[in-house]
Amino acid sequence: MNYRHAFHAGNFADVLKHAVLARLIDYLKRKEAAFRVIDTHAGVGLYDLSSTEAGRTGEWETGIARLLDAPATGRAGELLAPYLDVVRGLNPDRLTLYPGSPLVTRRLLRVQDRLTAIELHPADAALLKANFAGDFQTRIIELDGWLALGAHLPPKERRGLVLIDPPFEKPDEFDTIVKGVAKAHRRWPGGTYAIWYPIKKVDEVERFRKGLAALAIPGILDIRLTIRAPGPEPRLHGCGMAILNPPYVLEAEMADILPHLANTLALDDGAGAGTVWLTAAS
């Protein structure tokens, strides 16, 4: 499964990923001390929804477009506002652009905070550098993101978040995640780690979740969203975010956000969302 960002910009998976990302950053901002966000598979940072890639799939039409057309109210609306304000800020008239994780992050940082965005694909890395040219708060590195889990941890700020969002081009990507997270956590046990993953083959996903649980790292919260029922053949019908060291408020925030996302982004009656603790908090 090749999940290169440009083809899926603004789809339901991006919506979940960036909604969760914004909540994690909001929590980090509750303290005055600086923090760093490390994005291990950053992509290009900004996507034209009319481009060849995004236009070919049109997945954004049942993702971010739906969410903007059916804004949440009450507590869910308040919690989603920082993320959606970033999207609206890029699209004052009509929806034509979608921010990748680096740009969502950057728009939410304070002056003392920093972003390290890592991308291996040469063409994507060049575009990423161009999109952040002259930004002293952002460091762009052309590198295999898995190497960053060793060489760039812990950050000098000693506070922050690692976003892991690989393209799933290789059949062993789930195993690579488990190994990479284990290594990263040993180097920086105090960091928060947010791992995005696709839900396509149910048995494969369950093995991944059990692999994370077997690391015996206290407090792994798994956030799940499906937009349709599984088909007779494997297909992307959902996604998840596994969070290591989640903020204590995140589970309750997801209880407010997830029902709205599931209802708004549903493609059939198989849609749903929820959270599960893979390991208990200490």
C-alpha cells in the first residue's frame, strides 16, 4: 500500500491525523517552556487539491470538504477550531489548498517553539524546503525518517512530540514502526509519540496493535476511525493514531471529537470511531 501524501491530501485520514495533531500541540502550549515537533515523514507541506495527484483521487471531497461544510458545534467545534482555522486561513474564498502535517504544525507553534521536518523523497524534500524557505523556526532535513528516531532524539528542548506517518510502501512497515518506536522511547521516554496507520487488512492491524502493546510502554492510547465497512477484498476503510505518552485530557477530547468525525465522514453504515488503551497509563 503506497500512501504517498500528495494522492490523499485532505482525505478522512488527514482529517483525523491533523485533528489529533492540533490537540497534542495545544496541550504542549499550556506550559511556557519551548517544545519541538519532529515530523519523520513530512511530505511537501502544502498540497494543491486540483493537482494531478489529489485531483485524480478526489479524496478530499469526502474528507476536509465535508468537515468544512458541516462544522461541529459545542465542545467538538471548540476542539477542532485550531486545526480548521489553519485550513481556512489558506482558503479565504474556496477550498483549493490543503496543509500537510508540517504546515499544520508550523501555523500552531509559538515563537519559542521549533519544528524539524524530515523527508526522504528528493523531489518532495526540495518542495518542502521551498515551502519553508527563510523560516528560522523550521529545520528541513532530507533523510530517512526512521534514522531520525535515533539521531535526533532527544531534542534539546526536552519537551515535544514525534509524529510518525510513513507512506506504507513496504510490506514490513508495521514491524518497522514497532521497532522504531521501541528504539525512540528508550532514547527519549518523556516524549509524546503519535503514530498514524491505515486500517486495510484487519488481521495485520491487530498484529500491529498487539506489537505496540507488547512493548509494555505505559499509557498507549489508540484512536480509531472507520468510514465504511470492510470489503470482501482488502481496502482502506479506516485509520488510527496510536499515541504514546498522551496528554491526560486527550481521551476526553476524543470522546467529543470522534462522533462528529464519524458521522460527517461516513461512507456507509460501517463508519465508527473510538479509543482503546493498548497499555494502561502508569
